[in-house]
Amino acid sequence: MSPPPLESLEALRAWVGDCQRCPLCAGRTHLVFGSGNPAARLVFVGEGPGQDEDLEGEPFVGAAGRLLTDIIEKGMKLPRSEVYICNVVKCRPLRNRNPEPDEIAACSPILRSQLRLVGPEIIIALGKFAAQTLLASDTPITRLRGQWHEWEGIPVMPTFHPAYLLRNPAFKREVWADIRMVLARLGAAR
Ligand code: URA
């Protein structure tokens, strides 16, 4: 069920409540809604909380999160607090398995509402699940990344997930190329 029209992220968080809309609620410690600037120019969308995020209730606070923070702060020279960060699914899939299509479908109205409320200038989709969900596509991330796409008129840049970069550091070069395209577009819009 989609949320009614809401005026703020806090109102959306209240509407989500103690969510029982999919089976992931059974295994969670915290629902990880999202964090950052509610009026961010740039939103990062990840896949779903891991163990650290589930325990803390914040997105991207584990090893992949530290790499994402470096990309934002050292690479893009932006304070992490200036962007908004959320995930496709808000509750941790146990043992870090991939989210199932019905779990993604149950959580998507929340993501859509979140993105409409923030209304960023650019969305970065981190990894296959974020990119394929936002773009309603089954094209592999290797072909989606590095090109501009759109979600409800907002430019979307898919890139590799930081957890993938931890396992395959050679692909940092591609991510940096994608990030440079985002920085160029953000700079041009200033
Ligand atoms: N991976 C994700 O996709 N999201 C998080 O919040 C943490 C790790």
C-alpha cells in the first residue's frame, strides 16, 4: 500500500511505523529508514541494511559504509551530512542474502515517497538492486553504470556497490568515473 501524500520525511517515517508489510520484519533489530539532509541535492540508494546497519538503525555504517563515506567526503569533498542515504529495503535480509522481489515490491512505495519528498537533483543507485529497482530494468549493472538514466524525471547514475568494491578494488576506477559525471552535473547546476 502506498502512503498518502505526506509533507515530510518524519511524517513518512511515522506512517511506516512498526512495519509488518513483508517477512523481513521478523529478523530485524531496527528498521533502517534513511539518514542525511532531507533537502539534499544528491541521494544515494543502496540495497538494504547489513548487520551493522540493523544494529545501529542507520544506513551504511559498516565496512561498505566507511568506503561510501570516503567516496562522499574524500572523493566528492562533500560532508556526508549534506547528502541523503537510504536503501531499497529498509530491513536486513538475514545472512545478507539478496532481497526477494516481493520484499522489494513491499518496500518500494516507501522508497518512492522518500525520493519524492527529498526531491534531489541527482540519484546515485549503488549496485544492481538499487539500479534495477529504480529503473524497472533487468539490465546488468555493468551495462547500466556510467550512463545517465531517469527516475520520475530525476537523473540517475548507477554505479557499483561499495561492498562490491571491497571485494573488487580494481573497479574503483569505474566508480570514480561515474562520480565525476555526477560532480560535473551538480557543479553545472549550481
Ligand atoms: N549495504 C547496503 O546496501 N546498504 C546499507 O545500508 C549497508 C550496506
